[in-house]
Amino acid sequence: MTDDDVASTVPEPDMRAEFITEYACQCFRINSLKVGSDEFKDTLLKFVDRQEYNVMVLSLPAGTPQPQIHFGWPSLDKIKSHKSVFFFKRRPNTVVPKEDFKLYLRYGELSTSVLNQLAVTSQRMYMPMISNNSNHLRWPKVVSRDLIDHTHQLNNRIYVVTGLILDQTVLTQPLGIENLNHRNIQYNNLTDSDRTLIHRIESTVIGWSHQLYSVLCTDSSQPLLEDKEPTPYVEIKFWQRKALNLQLIHDQMSKPDMVEMGEVLKQHDSAYYPSLQSLYSQVESGIEEARDISVHLKPLKFKLDSMQQEDFTDMGPHLKACMHTLALIWVHSRHYRTPGRIIVVLQEMCNLILSMASTLFSPTSPHQLHIINFTSSTSHHQLHLINFTSTTSPSIAKVFFLSPISNWFGKLRKKKYKQNCSTELSAFH
């Protein structure tokens, strides 16, 4: 048998299976040689050769060597944690031919986030289709405009909710601000489209005020008021996140389109222009406050890490170091120099110490110490820890009053802070 005869007996690869495999491997960023087995490709050919299969989804769970094949749309639980790609036939219940097979298929990627997938679909599919005037030539203008507005509001809500999940604030945008130029608007002779645009901008400013109010008014004391037990780590992380979130808001408000919005309101002499300027200034002040507090709280984190690494019975020097750090924060941080905020971090330190103490009695809960067997050596050790904990708790207040923080509190309170502390928060009670 010649080489030509051997070559003629080798079946030619099916380009449909080759294309599907190559596309999936590019999306999954894996080597196509590792998944190009004959059995895998034969399974793929069932989708294109059989009429009963109209949809096929390929997913790649973590740790699996090759994608899993699903005929039909799988349940969300099977694909929500990993990336997937889909293929479906343009014409249901048909066979995909080998020639020009791409014309008979639709394919794409499925995001692991349902909201991200919905946002992309709405922005790139629904919005262009509905905004195209040729798709609703026979519709009344009121219906057409109302449908476009509602679709845009849907897009804004999707992006806002997606941002909230990521702990970010995404500002809504009015419809029609793309390539906005305030110089093109004749303010002495406004057209209907100009009036509609200005109304949308003013409505957007109202929406921003509600969004930013909830961000600017958030405070680190909220978990304590909700009867939770946060530690100082929660305080540090709160101010870091708030600084990043406010900076993100500032970046959005500084975009050219957003700046043009302000110019339009200014030239129109809108009553909402002062409100927009006030939002800008409040965001800038909030960034300054959050950054100042976040920077000054960083040294406290290192002191807390050192205290947690040591044995509970040796925490005295570390506790004094934490109190001294708080005193320095009180002196140098202009925005953290208020009794209410210091009380919050002190109560959070008490929660941290109580948490450290409770771990000493594991696996026995502190609320179940009455069942200890007093004849065992382990019980004697636990009783020693109980005695140490009971004497340490009052000493926390003693360390506070003996440290410089107490004296500095008194001096600065006489000079600048004569107001009473909130009765809802108390560090030592």
C-alpha cells in the first residue's frame, strides 16, 4: 500500500466540529489539542447533524480537562460559577450543512454574572434595535419616545444594581448626552428636542442627589447601632471602601459628557445647577475626609495584627500601643478628631478583645462553662484563663485612662469639642 493510499483512507476532519472546538478553546483560553479527541468531536456533530438538537452549551468547570457539553439550555446552577459558550441554530429543527455552516449558526459567550450578561444584551442588542427609527416608522411619536425612555431606564437600573453588588456607585446617565455640546443649543429659541434633553439632565441631577446622599451619609457606626459586633478591621475597611467609592463617583462626574451636562444647566440658568455644584463639592469633601481617615487608620492595623499574633495573656503591651496609636490619630487626623468616631473604634476594640477571649475556651463555649469537670488539668487551665479574662476586661478602661489618649481628649474637647457624645454609643458601659 502506497502513501497515497494511506492518506486517502484517513477521513477528512469535519470543519463544523473543528470550528466549534476552536471557538470554545479560544473563549476558555485552553489548548485545542487537549480537547480535540474523536469522542468529543463526535458528540459535537450530534448537534449539527440531528434535527432534534437546537441549542448546545459548552462549559468548563474548574479542574476539568475538557469542556462539558449540554444539549439545550442548562440550569443556572450548572453554569453560574464558570464561563460558558453557546451555539444555537438560526432555523430550529434543521441540519447544519458542511458548506457555509456559519450562516446557519449563532454563537457567543455566557458570562458568569447574570447581571453582566443582561447589561451587555440590553446595551448592545435591545437599545440599538429600539433606538433605530426605521424599526418603528409607523408608531406614534409618543409611543416611540416612551419605549426608548423606558429601555434607557432599564439599562441605568441594571448598571446601578451591578455596581451595588460590587460595592460601587454607578451614576445614571441621561439619554442623548453622547457627543453633547452646549454650544449647539440655542437657549433663546429652544426646540422640542432641546427641552426634552434639558428635562432629562435635570431629572438625572435629582437621581444623583438620592444616590450620593446614601453614600455620603453612610457611617462606620451603623453596624454597632444594628447590634452587630464589628472589630476595628471593619472600621479600617469601611473607610478604605468609602474613599475608593467616592473617587469612582468623582471620576464619573468629571467625564466630558458629565461636564457638558453642567454647562447646559448653567447656560440655561436652570434651578438645578446650584444643586449639581453642591454635589460636586460634597463629593470632593467626602474624598478628602475618607482619605484622611483611611491613611491615619493604617498604623492601627499593624498594631492590631501584632496583638492578635501574641498570646492573649501577653496582650497588655500591645493594647497600650493601640491606645497610643489612637491618641496619635486623634491629634493628627482632622476628620477623625470627634468623640463619636473615637467611641466607635474603642467599642470595636472591645469587641475584638472579647472575640479573642472567647476563642480561648474553644471547643467549650463561654456560655457553657458551668459543665467543666473541675478535676481535669484542662479545666484548671480554663479557670485560669477565665480569671485572667475577668481581670483584663476592667483593665481595658484603665489602660485608656492612663494613656495619653485620655489627657489629649480632655484638652482638645475643652478647646474645640464641647458637644455631648451620642447616647447611643458608649465604649465603656
